[in-house]
Amino acid sequence: MTTKTHIEAFFAHYLKQFPEEVGRCSIFGDYLARTSDAGLYNRKNFDGHITTSAFIVNVDKAEILLLRHKSLNRWLQPGGHFEGDNSLMESALREAEEESGIPKGELVHFSVFENSHVPFDIDSHYIPANPKKEEDGHYHHDVRFLFIYTGGGGNSYNEDEATGMRWVPFTSLDSDETFGSMIVKINNALAARKHNKPNTPQ
């Protein structure tokens, strides 16, 4: 399991790579400073807890995979709670396979860091209270990884988790409030890696 010490280390690497995100990530930094190892992944910690998710992209078609999640009724990337996985990256990969039906073997992790366990993105967002689940309002501190899809299609999403799945062109999300800035970040990462390492999976 990824410990607080490991997270603090990759968080420092992350902010060096993306210094413009220091303000955006301040909520996560403050949370990390005041939270023990035991509370980081505890779903009943309503000060907040860490989740993981996966941006799955088809590079050839410049598309990203989105699911219409049942609980939030919104189009989002696959993701969910940490379940004792060996690492946060493995947690994101498990969630991707469980929710989208895409086998792990068809997803290639894409990292902008030498240390592949440093996430592609970190986002803290508020989750409203859910009386049915006896959950107070709290933050999800979502640790996100980028994966390249290498399959041929025909995957079936998990109907227990979502009500729909679709590939969305990057260009359709340029001005999207949720995904616009993330598409820019993904495009920049793909362009940089293509320029520096021609053998990157396409």
C-alpha cells in the first residue's frame, strides 16, 4: 500500500513538474499534512480521503473514454475508492478495468515522470452529503493516471457502476468546464513525449 511518506515524496515531484498547480493543489497539501496513514483511504473519514481514477485515451483518434456514473449521474473518467491495492496506479488500473470492461493488458500507463508512480494529475473536489449512505459531505482527493488504449473496441461497461460509456473527441471538450484544462494537459504531455521519445505508443 502507498504510505503517507510515499505520497509526500511523489507530491513534491508533482509540484516541481507542475509549479503552476501549487494553488490548485493546496487543498490536497493541507489535507495530507494533517492526516495519518490510517485516515488517508478510510471512506468514513469525512475530512476527506484519497481516490484514484484513470484517463484512458485513444491516441490515434484523439479521444478520451468517459462513463456516465450512476452515483453522480455525470460523464466522468473511470475511478473510485482505494481498496488495499499495491499502489495508487494499480488502484486506478483496477477501477478502469472494473468499470469500462477494458482488460488491463489493453491499457499502457503513460507517465511524464521518471518515477512511474507519480500521478498525471491530482484533483480535490467536494462530494455532497449522502443521507442514504449515512455519509457527510467530504472531499475526494483524486489521484489520476493516464493510460493509452491499445485495444480494438467492443468493450462492455459495468452496468452496476455506470449507465453509459462513450469515446469523446478531444476537440469536443476544449471548452468543457470539467475536462477542458485536462485535455490541454493531456495534449501537451502526448506532444512532449512524441517529440522526445519517438517510440512512445501511438
